[in-house]
Amino acid sequence: DEVRQGLYESTGEGIKLNFMLTGIFECRTILENNDLYIDFSSPRENYDRIVVIDPACGGEDTGVSAEGLLEKDINLGVAQKLKEKLDETDIKAYYTRMDDVNPDEDDRVELANGTKADMYIRIQVDFNESSNIYGTTTVYNGDYFIPGFGSVELADTLEREVVTSIKGKALGLSEAEQEDYALRNVTVPAAAIKAGCI
């Protein structure tokens, strides 16, 4: 039921299988007596805690820039460092990108919603013409509310933790605007951390 379409191709090393699936799944394989068994299961069946990390921009979309610094590179660098930390925990992290590509905003949203993540964290950089403005800002999805720990609580926690760890300055929380498509369409607690200003 999970497979929409399957194709195979011969490679120098063997056979490569490509599946178009109906959603986001983990898979387990067993090769026994030359028979390959593939079991697909939802991320929730495998992991208790799931987070989606979304380094904004990528590819042709460089984001904000100044003096040779590109937002897309900073966002990706933060995500790579975060991956090192999360790999040492029991939290399953999915990343919208781990190289210089720019996934479609709908694909970013689908990853968070499809995995039924506990939270979606977008990594961004802020920009201001004035060098007097610096610090960390957090944007949250004000349309999505759950009691206990929702988007506002996630944003508040992110800002406090980042500002404390870098001994920085908090610029406060703000609600996502219309152009914050991914944040506004994710149906799990969602926030974007703007870790500093270029």
C-alpha cells in the first residue's frame, strides 16, 4: 500500500531500486536466499521523538548577504553542527537539506507534516542596514495552537537557549507573516530561529 510505483536499473555494483511512495516512511530490508524483503513503516512507529530541521535558502536562493557572507551557507553550517549534537541523542532528526540545494517550500512542509514531527525548526539569518541592530529573533506559527507546548513556547525556548549559549542579545518573538509559507503551513509546533544579523 505504501508504494505507488517501483523501478529498477542495473548498475556496475548490482541492481538499484527506486520507489515512489505514498508518504514518508522508514524502511528495513532483509536479503535471504536471494530474496529481498522490504518493510515500510511510519516514522512514528520507529521513533518517540522527531524533529525536522530546515536550513532556509540553498542553491540559487542565497538569502541575505553582505561582505561575502551568504545566508544559505550560514544556515547550512548551523544545521550541520546541530546534526553532530542530535546524532548523539535519541531524537530522530530529519533535515530538509544537508547540501547546497533549495527544496521547494511544499516539500519542506511535507517533511514536517508527513513525519508527524514533534517540532519543526527553521534556521535563518536576519538582516539590518544598521550595525547597531544585532541579536537573535524568533518567528513562530501563530495560527497553530496546541495546549502545553505549541509554536509560541517552542519559539520562546529556542530564543532563550540560543541567546544563553552564545551570550547574545534577544530581540524578541514575532508572529509569522504571509510570506513565511513553511512556518504558516506546518501543522506541528513550528518556529524559525534567526540566530544573528548580517
